[in-house]
Amino acid sequence: MAAGYHHRPNGGGGAPMPDPSFLWNVFQRVDKDRSGIISDNELQQALSNGKSVMSL
């Protein structure tokens, strides 16, 4: 199972819910200017970056 994800106890369909602390960590790594908002440029940089923002 991927890092940052956990099993749904009810066995519901669809993708598992990501861990909120994992999502917050990814958000903080993308929000370079710490504005609390991911700008177009920050998103573009994160998506085009050679190394994955998601890997920890």
C-alpha cells in the first residue's frame, strides 16, 4: 500500500482516503512562499519538477 494511505475499515469502493498529515506535508512542499495558497507557478513547478513532490 502506498505511503500516506490507510485501509478503509468499511471496505467501501473507490480509492482509499489519504492521511491528512500526508496531504498537509505535500501542500507545504508545493506552497513555496508559504502564502497558504498554491499559485499557478507553484503548481506548474511541482508538476514539472524532475523529482516527485509526493515521495517522502
